[in-house]
Amino acid sequence: MFHQKLKEIKRISDINVEDLIKQNIGSHLLRRNKQIKTRLLEAEKAERKQDEDDKRESKQGNKDSLVLPQSLKDSLNRTLLFREDLKRNNLNFKKYYKDLMQIYFNNISH
């Protein structure tokens, strides 16, 4: 993109030089000068952006340990205790209800 802008600037400048040589001075010359100035600013901005992209580096994420809030720990402990109690008591549920309980506990543990 930077090189395209420079080519455009050169093309417009060459037209202006030809008009100056031919002493063809008018509003079109001033308009092209304004275009040149704009293109130069755009080219400078594109070059700065390209330099910034080159300077970027990837950084590895921190491996901080995950800290669970106490309320979540308590809730997980209660769920685990409840689950263990159900297994220990070996309640005599029909297979359908045992399967439902298993699905429920799998859903809440994930």
C-alpha cells in the first residue's frame, strides 16, 4: 500500500512539473498539490503502521493458578457429599430413576 501511494504521488508530481514547465498554472495545479500533500500524509501513516506491525511480539500467557471463590467450593463440596450419600445408601430406585440421577449429576458436574 505504501509503495502504491508513492507511485501515485510521483505520477501527480510529474503532471504538475509538466504544467509548470508549460506555464499552465491554475486551480487544477493547486488541487493536485493538495492531493500530493494528502497522499504524502497517507503514505507516512501507512509506513508508521507497518513499522508498528513489525514491532509487535507475541507474549505467552501467564500460568497463574485458578482460584475458585469460596461459595463455589462450598457448592461443589455439597454436591459431591450429596452424590456420595446417595451411592452409600444404595437406595433401591428403579433403573429409570437411577439413570435420571446419573444424567443429572453428570450435567451439574460439567
